[in-house]
Amino acid sequence: MTVAPPKILLQLRVNGTDMACAAHPNKTLLEVLREDLGLTGTKHGCEMGHCGACTVLLDGRPVLSCLALAVEAQGHEIRTVEGLAHGPHLHPLQQTFAETGAAQCGYCTPGFLMTAAALLETTRTPSEADIRQAIAGNLCRCTGYTKIVEAIALAAERMREQAEHV
Ligand code: FES
Ligand code: FES
């Protein structure tokens, strides 16, 4: 019989807020976000690094939270889909995914949103090839990807327009 290692105090910064919980040190970031911090927006898919449903941002870069240990995420800025909207205002990506039908069952959507958010934070005018390359690690069984690519391109366009009017 294997004995679970004792719990440790984890201190994580998630969506700009310091959070703490007691958890086993071998838990993944995905497990701690969902089970210990109650942030269930990040989805539990293959748990093997194949589907991208669990994608979150770590210091602005997409990571597969099923393959990252929570203990190693301490000291980094974690961003999940719960942190994408600004108060009552949806992120442009959330808006365009809803408008274009890029979310059907929606299970893959948080992962796509976080991957796309990272892309649009570094690339203001992504080409279709840039978008397809960025989302290559995210799988969707429903949409055929075309509407997802459209939604990301439309969000990029709106974010450029917004930036021009600031
Ligand atoms: S659940 Fe992490 S890649 Fe599938
Ligand atoms: S919308 Fe169903 S898996 Fe992508």
C-alpha cells in the first residue's frame, strides 16, 4: 500500500489574488486549481498532455496544468479562465467565441481561450497560420476549428481597434 506524502501549505497567486491551501506535494496544478481552490473553469481532459483542455497561463505563457506540479507554480503568476473577464466585461475572445459559435459543448473552450489570450497579448495581428500554430495543442471534437480560428481573428481585430481608441 502506498502512503500519500503529508500535505504542505501551498501559496499560489491566481488571477492577481494570493491564495493558500494545504495539499499533497505531488498534486498537479490542475488538481489544486479545481479541487482545492474551487476554480473549475480549467477543464480536466486527458491528463496526459494531449488535449489542451487544462491550459492556463503561467507568467503569461500557456502551460498544460495537468503536467505541472502545483508546488512548482508557487512564485509565478497563474491566470485561469476565471481571470479573463474584467468585472462584468467579457474578454474580446469570450465575446467572439460566443458570437461565432466557436464554443459548442464548450469543454475545450477554456483551454482555447487561454491559449489565444497568450497569443493576442504578444501578437497584435496574427495571421491564420499564426493562430493555427498557436492552437495546435488544443483539441476540439465539435467545431472543426474553423469557427475558433475566426473567433480569434475577430477578437484580434477588435483589440486592435480598442487600442487605437485609447
Ligand atoms: S488534460 Fe491536460 S492536456 Fe489534456
Ligand atoms: S466545443 Fe466541444 S470539444 Fe470543443
